[in-house]
Amino acid sequence: MARRIVWTNDAVKDIEESWEYISRDSSVYAIQFVQHIRRAVRGLIQFPYKARPLHESGRDDLRELIAGNYRVIFRVSEKRLTILRILHSSRDLPRHFDPSSN
């Protein structure tokens, strides 16, 4: 059975903010960014463990996939992939990041 993808509010907000920032220079690149992230996430459905463990967490269920210059941070369970954050790779996880609250 394939896992279901669930986007948290934080992840949606991250995408929207990145799109707004990129679109200041180019709406075409902003659209390509969103498409690239969505393709990367869909690619995780069958093989979520191809992504590396999230080193800041020390937990096997928290993973990250590098998609271009962005970190797709997600939690894996038997039935779903929960997309927690989409962060530019130059940024650290926010100090208040709590994957259990999502």
C-alpha cells in the first residue's frame, strides 16, 4: 500500500514564502521551484528511506531530502509521509521545531 502525503501548515507556509521570494525575480522560476518540490515529494512515496535521516533529530522516522537548494523535512510512518518543513539549505531548523506537534 502506498503512503499518503500530508502537508503541515508550516510546510505549506514555507512553500508560499519561498515562491513569493523567488517570484520577485522570476515567476517562471518560482513555478519551477514549486513543481520541483512537488515531484521530489511524490518520489518519496514508495521509497522514503532513500532520503537521509535528519541529523538534528537522531530519529529514524525523521528524514530529509535535498531538492535543489532546499531541504524537504518529513516524518515517515507506515501509512503516511508528513511533510514538516521546506527550508533553504542555508538555513538551520528553527529552534522551536517540534516534529511531534505536527
